[in-house]
Amino acid sequence: MDRSNVENALVQVLENFQRCGITRFGSLPAGEVPAETLAAVSQLTTTTANPKPASASPNVARRSAAVSELAATTPEAAAVSATQATGATNGLRASDRLPSNGLGAEPWSLPVLSLEQRQTRFDELSGQVRNCRLCSSIVSYRQQTVFGAGPLNPRVCFMGEAPGADEDRTGLPFVGKAGQLLTKIITAMQLSRDEVYILNALKCRPPQNRTPMNEEIDHCRHFVESQLDTLRPEFIVCLGAVAVRCILRSELPIGRLRGQFYQYRGARVVVTYHPSYLLRNESAKKHVWEDMKMLMAELGS
């Protein structure tokens, strides 16, 4: 088969899949992949490692992207493809699969509210949070609840895990060392804390700052969803695994989820590492900055 024909055929097939909303492909058994196709893919991959000048072919970039997509269908990549395919069953629990990227996402449950209506609703919600006693081990330990802070019409919401000692004492989110690092991240994005809303998956500090349990996340989810429905942000940044479990209901590691957008009702969701993780693992800062640059591009920063 002529190489150019193979290229054009691959591009056409992949574009048809993309128009149907399919962006990832499961692996094919080795016997079902024609040897000629595998040879063509190998040749194309080698070629794209040393690409021709852009002027030589207007389709070079498009074809390179097509080859990258197709490489995931070869037998050598079968294990990776099987676990990364969105919605793949393969015996995985729902919480272990990649989120659906918004396929069938529900809209916001509330209409657009005025700032005055939003404030009234938040006053009611914060009162409900203060009166909540569902998590008995936390209620007896907390000093006060931490509802959230920021404008009532934000484009971006940052969502963390749970209050720490400083937050429990002040009643404000992200004011300790992790909060100071978050402020630097927000500033580097050419934003300020006054322009974003910050909240946590849990409204109370767990004893000894332990990781919140799923039952506790479930108890607070109603408050979080009500806050987000009221604010209707364009973007939500999930900082760490607990925020992901609350919003996207996934237990996959951050490294598997970061680097792309997901959908939560009317908002697009970015997944990245929690600032407290960065304090312990400075090498991960570059990944967070990559995620924030992805968001900045959508914000027009």
C-alpha cells in the first residue's frame, strides 16, 4: 500500500471518529491488526521523529496527531489503551474509570441568581453547615466550620480537601502554608484571590488533619453542590484527590486525571495536585503550572 494513501486513510478514519465524539481508542488483538497497517504506523512514527519543514506538506501536523492517536491501538500499547479508554469496563469499578468528560452532564440545577439572591442563599447554606452534625467524630473536634470565601460571580472556583488547623481557627479556607502557595499560583495566573472563589470538599477539619472518609465527603457533597449551583463558575479547579472524589466521583490518581478538561454540570473541571502535596514534592510544581497554563489559555490570560 502506498505510504501517502495509508496516511490519508488514517487521518480520514480518525477525523470521522472525532466527529462522533470518540477521542480514545481501545486496543485491538494482535491478530486483528493487519501487518501492513502496523508497518505503516511504524514507518510514519519514525518519519515524524524527524519531520519535514512545514512548507513541504500542509498536513504534517494533522498527520502526526493522527499517528499518535493510532499508536494507542497497536498491540504494544494494548495494556495502556485498555486502562485509559474512557468508560471502558474491563472489570473496573465506576470509581476507577476515567470521568466521561461531560458526556450527558447535567445542567446547573438553579437558574441564574442575582448577587443579592446568591448572598441570601449562601447565608442560609452557611447556617445549615454550622448546624450540621452528621459527622460525629468531626463535630466534636472542630472549632468552627469553613464555608468558603470569594466573590459571588467568579469565573473560577478552586476546591480543596478540608480545613487545616489555621483554617479551623480563622474560619477561612487556605490561609496556612498551603494557602500561601495557592495564592502564589493564583497570582502567577494573573488573577487575585479576590477574583476567585475558594472552598473545600469538607467544611470541618478532620481530627489530626487525616484524610476525609468517603462517608464524610458524601455528607458534605450537598453543601458543595449547592454552592457551585449558586455560583455557576465557568471553571472548577480540583486540588487533590478528595476534591476529585467529591466532584468527579473518581478515585483514580491525580497523575491519571490531570492534563485535560472534564465537565461538572455547566463548568469545565481541571484536576491538579493539592498545594500541600507540592510542599512535600517540589518536582510536581511543574505539572501544576502546566495545568494552570492550560486553564489560562481558556481564560484568555
